[in-house]
Amino acid sequence: MGTALLFSPGFLSLDSSDQLQQALGKQPMTDWHPPVMALLWRGLIEVTGRPGALAALQSAVLWAALWTIAWRVWARTGKRVGSLAVLAIGLAPFVINFTGVVWKDVQMAFVLLAACAVAFVARDLPADRTRTRWALLVLGVLFIAYALLVRKNAVLAGIPVFYLLVRSLWPATGRRRWLISAGALIAAFAVASGTVSAVAKPTETRQFSQILLDDLVHVLTVDEVRVAAGKAATTPDFQQAMVVTAERCLPEKNLSDAYWRCYPRDRAAGLADLGRHADELTSMWISEIPGRLPQYAEYRLQVFSKVLFQGRYTFQNGSLDNIPGIGEPDERRTAILRYYVVGMGQDLPILFAGWFWLAVGLTLTFRPGRGQYAMPIRVLGISAVAYFAGYLPTVPAGDFRYFYWPAIAGTLSVLLFWLGRTKAARAGGKDTAAAGTGAGTDTEQGASRGAAPADLTGVDVRS
């Protein structure tokens, strides 16, 4: 409730504003932003009558997930401080800064955390709770499927979380259960995606074109762009637009995000403008980039390095005033939040540094420890690192929201690493098992019944 009140009626960026306009039926839906999010927003508005309902819902998902994980941590370790530390993740400056901002990045992170919470419950189920396990599988799969729907590259972060879910449900997972679980995820995504497309009928924007445009105008010289566009262009206007973009987006002025910063956009065409030339851009990219792979690699490493070491946009300040009927967040509460987030960013900038969370993910991937949380720690580390890697060829700008999930996953992993190493944690796990609660501790047997231990393996830029 406190977080919902703090952000009420929800903080909006230009991306958020577009999706709200689509949810209200004031703009046609496009696939530039996830249509499933606009449809969910529309449904919540119809039920509650409040545009802030989506921000409140995503805040509720975060706190429900953290509470569930904290509850299971306390049950296993008996450490109240440890469980409170898990809850405190939601108050960290690099988490609470976006909790009420209606962004696909935020919703992706929160539903993946919710899927992790389902896995933590599954790890402690009694061996005979077969139906409950299947019900938890469905719930976890729905969370992961939603993550895949709201963020295209969420698959890189979602697959490790899916692995954690299945291994927590059935530590001795056979081929049949893997096939059924994977089939459930694929089916959930396919059905949901088809339903959303049928209901929303979004305009195709071919968003990938903005990445191709970035590569072309930053790898090729202006003269090379002119020649390549002349070969691929079907209209003189597109050829001229490419040359103008290359001239405006010189690396020393604009390193990335050429579509929004440099491209002479057709305002009337809206987000579908660049997509009209996707085939021409694809033809240019295939023709020119493979012959310049060293320059292409240097450019992408340059952009990624800037993202890692010179990140920005760590706070989204309130709502926009261009949507009639949408109230503004309370100025005083917003100021308190801004002082906290921005101040902590100045005092501890490492907390908002992409390289730091990448380092945390890599460290915990290879050194998860040997405690009872070793497997979840490693999986969360892999999820964070894979998500980072997915941005290497595609990242459009240095916004912190692109690394929001790795920051949350990394923080949770560090806490689990600490809890798993304590004697109290190990003793607590044994006590829980001895008490006959059926908790899925590291010493349990009975793989044929799905109760074997899960940890024995040790193992505002628009986009």
C-alpha cells in the first residue's frame, strides 16, 4: 500500500504515455510496445475506473514475490534478519526508483521474480503434494510467459528462471517432465500471443529496424551510406533520409538511437514510419555489415561499454500532463523519493552501474557457494548475465532500466549466498526436515516422488 500511495497514480514516461493512450483507445495499438500490456491496462481501467491500477498491480506483484521468498527463507533458516533483508530489497534505491513506473522492463523483472518465488515455494513442498506441484508449474509458467510477451529479449533471462522452476518442482526431473513443462511454457506463450494479436490487432512496426539503422549509420561513412542506400532504396526519399541520418548522427555527437535522434521521421506515420523501409534496411545491412565485421564489432563494443560504465536515467520523475483525466503524483512524496534515489546514486554510484551488476552476475554464476541456495544463486546469476549479453548487439541507449532485472536478481543472489553460508541456515534446514514439514532440504531422498533436493547440483528512450 505504501509503494502504491507513493507512486499514485503511477509514474509515466513517453513510452508509458503511448501505452496508456492505446489502453484508453485514443491511439491505435502497435507492436512497438507490447500489446498485452495495453490490453491488461485497459481491462484494469474498465474494472477499477483508475488509470493507476496497473502501477498498483505491478507494485503488488513485487511485494508479494519478495514476501513469499522471505517467508520461505525464514522457514528454512530461522533467520528473521535474513528474511527481513529479502523484504528490504524492495526499498533499495535501485529497485524502488522504478517500482511504480509503468514500463515493460519493470513488469518483466517483477513477474520473473514472482516465478522465482513460486520456485522457492516448490522447493519446500512435501513429497506427496503432486497436484500442488502441477498447479505451481502452471502459475510459474504464466509468469514467465507474460515476461516473454512484454519484452522480446526476456527469453534470455526467462529460460534460466524456467529451469529453476522445474528443478525446484522436481529435482530429479526426467525427460517426460521436462517435455511436459517445456510444452506448457510454449503453449502458454503461443496461446497468449495469438489471443493478444487477435484482440488487439496491433499495427506492425518492425521495431528491429532501428537497430539496423544504428549499425548502418555508425559503421559506414556518409558516402558509403549514400552509395548503399542508392542500391537498396526503392524511393529517393528514403535514400535522402539515410544520408541525412548519417550526417546528423556522427559518433562524436550521437553514438546510438539514430531513429529518435537523427532520422527525419514522418510524424504522420507514427511508430510505423521506419518499418515501411525495413526490407531496404535489411538489404543494406546484409550487403554492407558482413564485409565490415571488425568495424561493426568495435561499434557495438563501444556502445555497450558506454552503457556499462556511463549509464544514465536512474529516475523517472512523475507523470505527464498531456493526458486529460490523469492526475499527477503528489509533489512532496515524489520529491522525497527523488532525493533518496538521486542522492544514493551520487553517494553510491556503483549501485546504478551496469558493470557492477554484470560482475555480480558473473561471480555468482561461477562461484555460487555450496550452501543450500547454491542452485538458485547460480541460476539467477546466469539469468542476469544472459540478459546483459542479449543487449550487446541491440542496446539502443544507456538507460538503467535495461539492467533492472540483473540488479534485482543480483541483490537477491547475494543475500541467498550469505544466508546459505551461515551455520544457522544449515541447522535451520535440518530442523525443518526433522520436524516433518516436508521441506525440500538438501538431505531429502525419494527422487521417484519428486522430493529429491534441488541444490545437489551445486551448480526515456523508446525501445
